Amino acid sequence: MNGTSSPGRVRRVVERVMKKDRIAIEIDGKALEPTRDTSVLAAALDAGLQIPYFCYHKKLSVTASCRMCLVEVEGTSRLQP
């Protein structure tokens, strides 16, 4: 990522294990504690954060085919949906 930020874009995601079924993440300075099976996009949307997307739907599997909602996750080498 180029280090610039615009509204609705996730600049940074930090993940650490908290409890068995929960994780702690931080998206643009906002701390969240979604369940382990919640995607970063779903957690952000549930928290009222705006991230642009085209192909996401709660009732469908994640395809990330439009590649619009990919985010940088610390500790990984690839962008994640």
C-alpha cells in the first residue's frame, strides 16, 4: 500500500488473540472485538466504518473478485479480503 489514506479506506489492521472465540483488531484507530469467524470487512461494516466493496454479501462466500475491499494485515505478506 502506498501509505496514503482516504475516507473509507483501512490504513492499518492489527490483530492479536484475546479469547477463544474473539479477537482484538484495530481499524483506523478504532478498537473492535469481532468473533474469530468474522471477516475484517464484516467487522468494519458492523462497527459503522465505511469500506468500499462490490462483491461482498453476508449470505455468500467471500470471493474478493472485485479486489476493492482488500486490506493490509500486519504479519501477512498479501492483502486480505
